[in-house]
Amino acid sequence: MKEEVVNIGKSVVIKGELNGSEDLTVEGNVEGKIELKDHVLTIGPHGRINAQVFAKAVVVLGEVMGNITASEKVDIRENGSVDGDVVAPRVAIAEGAHFRGSVDMQRKTPPVQAAQPKVEPKPGAPTTPAAPQRAGI
């Protein structure tokens, strides 16, 4: 079964919160917040976004003003423009793209560290190391 892609046309203006469970292509204007946690957001060449963006992957061909957080990848293509911070494990910025902001490429989840066994002092043993004894003066 092929997954559908929803398109927001050039003449469409959305103000508010946009949530979805499908891939989305925006050619119009969106202001507010876009949340597609498990899907791809594509901002087409005519798309103008003034919003906080949360998605699995984001492809920018148009303009984004706002921070982008992606769980997999952010791809700013040639002639794409982003004014905002980008947080994603993989970020690609093509030659000819515009980007102003910061990039945080931390992995999705930090590696789990094995718990270190706690060493308990033996009963009666001093809890602090003894000071070295100096030879008699």
C-alpha cells in the first residue's frame, strides 16, 4: 500500500497548529507550529513557513523562519532558506542554500552506559585514605 502525500497549495495560508500522520508538502504559507513526528515535511520552492517544525525528516526548497527539529535528517536544498536553529542527527546544506542559525547534530539517544558496581567499604575500614606518615624529624 503506497503512502499518500498531502499537498498544501500555493494559495493556501494556514495559521495555527498543523499535526499529521502522513508525509506533507507545503507550497503555501504556514504560520505557527508543524508537527509530523514520524513523517517527512517538504517545503516546496513556493512554500513559506514561519513556524516551529517537528518532523522525522525535513526537506527545504522554499523558506523557513523558525527552528527545525528532526529525528532523522534536515536537508536544505539549493535555493532553500532557513533562518532558525536546526536539531537533527544528520544535516545537509547544499551549495547555494541560505542558512542562519545554529546546528545541533546530537544523536537521537545517547548510548546507555553500563551501571558501575558500587564498592562498599569493609566494616571497620577507614572511609578516607590515611594521610601518609612522615619519617621522624
